[in-house]
Amino acid sequence: MNTFKSLSCLALISVGIWGCSLQDLSEYRVEITAYDYAFQAPEELPAGWITFILNNEKAHEIHELSFARLPEEITYGEYLDEYVGAWEILLKEFQAGEVKRSGISARINELLPDWADGVKYVNARGLVSPGRSAEKTVYLEPGSYALDCWVKTEDGIIHLSNGMTRPITVTDESANSPEPSAENKITLKENEIDVQWNAETGFHSFAVLIEADSSGSPVHNNIHLIKTEENTDLNEVNTWMDWYKVGGLRAPAPADFLGGVSTYDATPDESATYFSLEIDEPGEYAWIVQVADGEQLWNTFNIP
Ligand SMILES: [Cu+2]
């Protein structure tokens, strides 16, 4: 099992990752290895801030880490049968054209069990292309979780249906790990991605803050970094990032994803979401936030 705790602070300083203090000695790091289609992951973790490294260097497809916290009385088996099963039925009907996009919400409510509202997505995505690794740091309360990949195969099958899912129990024991002190800040505004950083090759850590709309809801729930080529169509990437599209998150990916995060239960401005990634070569890149069709929210830039 590739679980290890607390890389030494000196090692981190030597490669210039964190503004390190003695408290950072207890950063809790877990490596999750992705395969097509499986995760190698621990069965049990302590509660608190956990840094997950998604190692996608052994797989041939793009993958993600999605953490769903299960309702207390529900087993992982029930979650797979009744909850994931409902989404599988919906997806088949949607792909067959029997359910339209506008009808998804009504149909999935018919299919899902009564307890479905109790499933909480504490953190998702962080799409990572094959050959890459990326990190994110997530706060986990004690409880039962499912670690899933919701990306779809070329045939439109959810990776988790092919086995890319693991149960993880978060115990009452504390990870004794501090909230990350990321070196860079990203603020997601309604029409702007505000990134405060030095765009250069190397390892970069980010805290993501999300502004609220007039009703108090977060204006966005995701951000990713992609490497672009001359023919990369960012409108196409935006459309592809929408799971609720027949071709959404379905192989092949239209861009090279370095990492990022999605968060569904975020509180605007109050708590940050954390991720880190490695920019391994100069070139053209883009920060992209998946937004509704016809809208655009990205920043393109060059790494010299
Ligand atoms: Cu996957």
C-alpha cells in the first residue's frame, strides 16, 4: 500500500514547495494509484486534512478522485446497488435518447433511493491525464466514503461501473494535520479566474476561493489546468467537461489535464479548496472553469 505519513519538512523545503513551519511536519499524504479501471487505495484513513496524490502514470485514460460521504445507515454495497445503479440506468436512457437533458432531474429523482440526498460529494474531479500525477488536500470527517471515478469510457460506461471505486472508512482518530498553506491563491469570480502566481515550470500549490452570487451560492464549482496545442478548442473542452452531456467526460479527452478540483458543497469565501500540480515543460496552457454552454471562462497563458 502506498500510504505514507509526513514527508520531512526539510525535504519539502529543499524543493521549494511550501512555506514550511514546524506544524507542517504532520501533513498527512496518501498516494492513490489509478489503473484502467481500478484504484489502489487504503481502506482506512484518520480524520482531518488529507493530501491525496492521484498517480495516473500507470493508466492509459484520464481519471479523477471523487469522494462521496455516505449516509450513516447506508452500506457501500447499498450505495453501489441503489445509488450508482440509478445513475447507470439514467445514463443508459440518456445516451439512448429516451431521456432529454431537461428531463434528467425528474428521472433521476424517480430512480434514486430515498436516502440519496444524504450522499455528500465532499470533493471531486481533479482530472489528471495519463502519465501525470496531481494532488489535492481534502478535509474528511469520520464516516464511510466511496472513492469513485465518474469519467466515462469511449463506450459511455462510467469508470466506477467498471471497478474504479473503493470504500474508505475515515476513523475517529485524528490525522493531526494542519490546513494547507498553499503558496498561490485562485479566486473564482463570476466572470473571471483570478490567479495570483508565477507562471513557470515546477510544482505549484493553490488555495481556491469561490465568490458567492446574490443568493449566497458559489458562482462556480470547478477549475482545471490544461496544456493546449494549436488545435485545442477551448469551447469543446468546456463542453466535454460537462458530465451531463452524452459525450461529456467521455474518452478520448480533448486536452491534456494537469489537475484541478471540483467542489459541490463549498461555502463561498469561507473555506478554501486545495490542489497542487506539476508543470513539467514550457508551452501554452489554460486555466479553465466548466461553465454553461455558450459561456466561456478560461485564461490562456504561456510558460517560457
Ligand atoms: Cu477513471
